[in-house]
Amino acid sequence: MKDALARRIAGEIVLSKRPGATMRKWREFFDVPQMLLSKKMGVSPSVISDYESGRRRNPGTRFIRRFTMALLTIDEERGGYVMQEISRIIRMPSDAILDLREFPAPIPIVEVCDRLMAELVACKHKTNYPVYGYTVIDSYAAIGSLSGWDLLQIFGSNTERVLVFAGVKHGRSPMVAVRISMFKPGMVVMHGAYPDSLAIELAEKDKVPLAYSKAPDVNYLISALRELYREALGEA
């Protein structure tokens, strides 16, 4: 799996019109600081920064391989969690799944709500129920491109996770998708449109805690969830 992922990541960087930006995307996806990555590669942090900012152009294939293997090695040393999640979503439309991880320890719903600036609007009695992972989904891309099989894949390795639908245009579409899914998540968070009465009704029927997030944007959502992930790993 490691070699296959290395080829995929390296290939995307090589073919990118902005290789530095693609390098940064993967580094941030693996949640690796520039300092740690540069130490693992044996280069100055300014080298990584220069490539990512475009001050240095077109990194050579040898450098890209070192960059890729360093990311994967760091993840292995952390337990290989990110590699496991990438292997699950590798066949999905890249514009639909924005982030997906498993928590090493359970996180109570009330804590998720607090971090995501969210309020529960359905199943409010389940504030202390745990979730064991998260998936951040571009709502518009997901509804338009994910098949029934893909909808199963967004659950990762367990269903007791929070599904965060970002950029919701209509206040019911995420819960309609959950309603027709074979499995039910541990929690749903909607960002964008406020859940309408039908969404709340469906959530109550399926016994799925539903929350609305007032976070400023999707980057805030992802950053907050990754912070929870790091804390669960004991790296905060």
C-alpha cells in the first residue's frame, strides 16, 4: 500500500501545473509541519517553503520521491492512520471527499459541537454519545457524483462517525442521502443552509444526532477536526 500511495502522490505532483501547491496540499493532508518534514528529508525548512510558495519551481523527480516517502514514513511512525484512510477513499471523486480520518479514541458529540461551532437540532439527548471518526464532504459534489457504493465508503472503517456536509444549499439534502443509505452515521453536521423541518424529522426518525455549524468556512471545519484528531493521538 505504501508504494502504491507513493506512486499516486508523486505522480500527482509531477503532473500538476503548480507542483508546489500540490506538495503543500499533501503535506497538510498528512498534517506534517514543514519543520518535521524537512528534518525527515534532511533539508532546510526554507527549501520546503520555497517549493510550496513557488519561489523554487519544478522539483526534480528524486526530490519528489524523497518528499513523498518522508510523508508516508512520518505517518507510519504515527500509526499509519492517514494511509489507511487514503486507501479507503482512493477510488472516490476527489472533489467530494475533503477529509476523512479515524479518531484513535472516542470523542463525545458535545465536544465535536463545541469545536465546530455547532448546535444540536435533533436527538439533543445524545450529547455524550461518542463518535470514532469523521468525514468532511462537499455537499454539492457528493449529491451530484457519489454512487450508492461511494456513500458506503464515506463511513471509513466504522459507522459511528460524524459526517460533516459543507456547502449545503438546501436544508434537507444531507439527511435525505443519509435516509436512503444502508448505514447510519453517529452524527451529521450541516454547514451552509440551516436544517429544515424535514431534515430534523428524518434525523429524529433515524435517531441520528443532527447539528448545524456556524463555522466561517470549510477550512475552519477541517482544521478543528484535525486538531481533535491530533489531541486524540496525544500530539496536541
